[in-house]
Amino acid sequence: MKIPVPRYHSPLGRLLPNATDLEAIKEKGWQDQHILVVSENDKRLDFIEREFVRQLGERLYGGKRHG
């Protein structure tokens, strides 16, 4: 017999927007604060750009952690 896990609904949940447009948040972050959020797997980048993002991330934050 499966018993459904009750979910706690936070009273703050009603203050959150219904749909989050992550690309719009990234765009606003760049325009307002010059913060860039980009994945090395972003298909809009070519091979050289993806490799640059990967190398920059490793230089700033280290390589991938295994564990």
C-alpha cells in the first residue's frame, strides 16, 4: 500500500510568481549588474565559446568534484 507523502505548503508560496522565466532573470542580471550565468553546454555557443566557458569556470572555481 502506498501512502502519499503530505506536502507542506509554505505561506510564502503565494508571493512567488507562477512561472519563472530563467532566461529573463539571466538577461536582467546581466543588464543590471553585469552578472553572467551561462552553461558550458549552452547550444547557442559554438565549440570555442563553450571551451572558453569551461576553462574560465575551472580557473575560477576548480575542476569538477567527484564524490
